[in-house]
Amino acid sequence: MNAKEKETEEGISKLPDDVLINILSRLTIKEAAKTSVLSSRWRYLWTFFTGSLDFDDIVDMREYVLMSLDSTTEYTYSKAYLIRRQRVLGCIDKVLGSLEARAVEELKICLPINPRCDVNNWVNFAIRKRVQRLELDFRGPRRRDEYIFNFPSHFDIRSSFGSLTSLRLTMVNLSKEALENLLRHCPFLELLSLSWIFCLTSIVVSGPSLKLKHLQLKGLRRLKDLEIDAASLVSFEYSGQDLNNVSFKHVPSLVRMSVGGCYCESFVNNVRQFPSLILGQLRTLKLELGIATVPEDAVYGIPKLPNLKHLELAFFIFEDRFLACAAFLKSCPLLHKLTLKSSDLSCPYKRKINEHNPHLSLKVVEFVGFEWHTDDVEFLMDLNESATTMEKVIIDNCRPHYLGSPRELLYRNSPKYQSARTRAMELASIFPQLKFEIS
């Protein structure tokens, strides 16, 4: 260490403890803990850390055994991953047991668990430390002996999640009673995300003091009934099985909606029965049509979406993706951005956009997963002709279902991806007046 670095270090060490703790809390917990070796004064400062405790071990999936583009490949734990997971689990308990701070901003634990994990202690820690953002994501390779944590149904009112603003739960058992207690004892909760929770059959999101702004529900396989009465709700996302009953009682702030899974087909088929007041206030609508088969009369019966600015349509196996595009464009007179996601099933372009929608207000079009067959290029040409205000085309040739998964990097290095990207680059010469962003 040179003289200047030593002088800087000594200058920082002269700062008051509360200032140093504030600085440490802006680092990761791993970085903050490393400062304990600097001197005797720094040894325990990190234990007053108040920032984000992020134990996310799911994002790095490379240590799962053999991954390929073959969808039948099953993930199993490699020996190296099991060793690292055990080390991370030990680290979690050690860190949580060492912290002296009265409050912590965030606790995020994302890794597969086993019966030996003291998850109740993690939850109690979040309660004691008045955590503002809590995420428990216990996904892993599907196994028959998979352990699923039962989220507690009752809380001590005096020490409940009174400070919680964001709660994300994935792959846990959450009963209806537990959910009701969470909503009752979390007066400042703004975001609630529930994924792959299989015991819930009905959900009621309601309460006179509810401040919930964002509700995300995914993979709730047994869910049949959903009721929402939330005046502050801004966005709603649902992807899963079809529902018997869906009721939006009072959602005056709702402007963003995303629908996927089997329910999406039902939503499109019955969209005319959806409250027109809600459709009229939407600014963003995302539909994952997936393997849906939607009759032509249902698609062309879509009511007006007068204030919609961004429409996203995702297809996997769909008889005529361009039919859905033409129909929705006709219903969205003020649409600013159109996003299309496709798993590259070649689709004949039969529905002429300029015949059904001669004047569009589109400015930005985004394509994800397209391989740019002749019909795709023709579609873009007609879209450009109808939307005289169009300025930008965004293209990502990666298949949508690979994005964010271990397979993304493999696919981006494949000849198929490189070939599609080359064809996308050639589009810039066909449309010189448009700005292209290609990844």
C-alpha cells in the first residue's frame, strides 16, 4: 500500500461509526463482511449492516448437470453444486445470526432447500429486523422427494411484517389463512408475487387499508376463484390454469395487465364480457397466447382499447399469429409500441395489416424470436406502410422461452441464432428510414 492509499484509508477510518455503517450497507453483504480484517475497529462494523441481504444462488445454474437445447433433459444436482449449496446455506445462518442492526432493507434467499434448512428462523429474522423486501424462492430440479416449506399461518401482531413493502414467494406452501393474515398485517405492502404455490384454490385480495400496487400470480395450479378489490392496484399479472370466477370489484388505478397460460385463451375468447371500464383504462396489455386456439370471430370481436399504448403478444403454437396482430391493432387506435414474441413457427401471412388497419399510430415495433422468413418480412413491410409514424424496430432473435434461462447462452451461440441475426441485419437496408436495434 502506497502512502496515498494509506492516507485515504486512515481518513475513512476517522469517520463516525454511523457513517461507516451507512457506507457498508450500500455494498453487498459479502463485500461488507470482508472489511472486518482491516483493523480491530472494523471487525464488527459489518454486523450492523442494514442493506440488502441477497443470497441468490438460482441465477447461476451452470453447475446443474448436463444442459442442452433438448427440452426433455432433466436437471439434476451435480456434486459441485451440492457442495456449494451447503456452503451457502451455512453462510445464511451464520450471517443472520451475526447481524446486530435493528432493521434490514431486504432479505432475498433463492435456492433449493431441504428439511434441514431452518426456514422458520429466516422468516422470524425478517419479522424481527423489520425487513422491507422479502423474497423466498425455493425452486430447483423437480424431484418426487422435493421438500416444500409451509409458510406460517399466524403472526404475532406486535412483531408482524409491519414494514414489509414487497413480498415474493415461490415454491412454498401458503394457505388461504396465511395469505389473509399477510394482507391484514402488512399495511404498507405494495408488491405481492406468488409463484408455484399449489395449495391455494381461491384468493381474495381486499381490505379497506390495502395499499397493494402490484399483484403477480403464476403457476397456481389449483386456483379456481380470484377476487380483487384494491383501489391502489396499478398492475396485475396472471399466468396459469383457467379460472372459474374472476372478479375485479374496484380497481380504478389498474393500467397494466399481463395474462398467460391456459387462462389467456379463455380471456381472449370472453374478452367482450370483461368489464369495459377496466379495458378502457389499460395502458399496457401483455398476452401470452402460447398454444391457444382462438376462433376468428372471437379475435375480431375484441372491443376497443382506447387508451392502450403498449401491446405485447407472445406466441408458441398459434394457428395464425398475424390474425391476432391484425385484430388487436384494429382495436387499439392510440397504440405506441407493439411487441411480438414468437418461438419461430413459420406462419403464412394471410391477414394484410394495411387492409384491416390502414392508419396506425405505432412508433416502435419489437420482435423477439423471429427467424425472418419471407412472410415475416412482408408483415413488417405492410406494418411500416400502415404506420407512417414508425421510427424504430427492435429485434432480438433469441427464442423467448430461453431468455433468462441456462439455455439462452447456448442458443445465442448456435448456427440457427446466428443465421437469424444475419437476416435481421439485412432488414436495415430494406427500411433505411427506420432505426434498427438488433441483439
